[in-house]
Amino acid sequence: MAERNWNHGVTDPEVQMKSVRHGLYALAAALCGTLAAASANEPLDFNVSVTLSPKAAAKLQATHEGITASASYYGDPTPAAAKHADEVGHIDLGNEQVAAPGSAGPVHFSGGNVATDRLGWIQGGVKVNVNVFSSRHSDPDNILACDFIDGSLAAVIKAQPVTIHCGLIAENLETRMKP
């Protein structure tokens, strides 16, 4: 049986290695494109439910204060995109703020501000950090201490609506990371 020549007659080891490297680069690029396409198809919107302690609810109502919920979308950079990472080593994908009345209730984040053109720069999926605070209409300082979200967006979507409980800072209530 004749031996098949898999290197197309090229016998120079340096040329063979270049060919292997080019093949690996093409494979890596194809995989990154597949991962980016998968990330682009993942949902980016989610819901939270804000609850208030009785004291916080009374204070917000008495002062006609609102609530602001803020979501910061981010991800861990791929090795090729590390140069685009921020000062804490993440790829910033955008922010979204939702103003709500000063009472308990649902808050919807649309994900509309996410920089989808950067999804190919991240690995491990989109992450989100959510903070809730007073809107500072009646007081220049935030008066609420609230639970927060910091982690996988997929986990948040799976657990939605995630309950974020808020109390007055003066109440010294324990806050928790969710979901």
C-alpha cells in the first residue's frame, strides 16, 4: 500500500509549521465567530422586583423620592481582546438606568444599550452588575441600602424576577448579592 503524503510534498519543517499555525489561526477565528454569534443571540433583557422595608417605603413616599436601578453589562476578555479591557480587566458592554416611582415594584432592563459589536471580545458569557438607589430628587445623597446583582446574566435571566430588597441606610440592614 502506498503511503499518502499529508503535507502535500512539503518537506521543510519550518514551512510545515507555518501551515499548521495558519490552520490553527483559521480554526480559532472560526470558533470565535461561532461563540460571538451564539452570544449575540442570547437574551439581554431581564426583570427585577424591588421590595422596600416599611421605613424606606414611608421615607420615599413622604419625600416624593424616586428609585433608580442601574445595570452595567460587562464580560471577561478573550486573549485577543485583552487590550480593550478596562482598568479592572473587563470589557465594558454598556449601561442602562431605569427610573421608577418611589415604591416597591417591578423593573425591566431591556438590554438595548448593550454594545453587541463587542460580544466577540468576551469569553464566558455576558455578566451584569445591578445597583438600586434613591433618585436624589429630594436629597443630594442616596438614602437606600439595597441588595445587588453581580454575575452571570444567564443566571439572572434564569432566576428572574430577582428580588432586590432595599432599606434605609440608617436601618443598617444586611444587603446580599443576588441571584
